Amino acid sequence: MKIIQVYSEGADIEWTDVKRPSLSPAGATHQMLIVAVCSVGLSFADNLFLHGRYQVKKLCPIVPGLEGGGIVTAVARNVIELRIGNKIGFNSLMNGSCAEEVLFPEFECGKLPD
């Protein structure tokens, strides 16, 4: 899958091919789901992250996009409210959304109305 990332603070943004995210086969992940990203929000905070100037530090490589929307494509057994096919909005300081699919904890996502 394609992902946008920066390999070091202040470096150029690059398109990269990476392995798709996957849920733990034993279902040990706590309330995780995979989201096919449809939209991404980029802001000044993303610029600060990419240059290492945000108050919370991310480990490199850094994937920009603190918010967005998408469709749930997989859920762990213990996910309570969301199901495959739900349209959701999400926000996360540590999981960048500039990718085709992203792995999120359920609490960072909210179901959107049809």
C-alpha cells in the first residue's frame, strides 16, 4: 500500500510502499480496527510534527495527518461499537492518516451518520 512519510525531521516528504496493517491473529489487540482512509486533514500541527517542533515527539518515520475520515475494513474481536463498513471520523496524535489504510484504537474513532 502507499503511504506518505518523512524519514527524519525536516526531510522531504516521500511516497513509499509499505506492508498493509494487520490485526493480531490471536485477537490480543485491544479494541483495534483497520480503516481505509478516504479523507485527511492537514494543519499547522502536522508541519510542526514534520520538523520536530511539536510538544509531543513522534519517532521517525513520521506519517502526517492528525485527522481524517474513512471506512472500517477490519475489526478485532473486542471492538464494541464499530463494524466493518461503518463510515468513521478519526483523530490521533501518534497514527498519521496519510496512508491507504491505518490501524487505530476504537476510542480514536467516531461513527459518522450516513
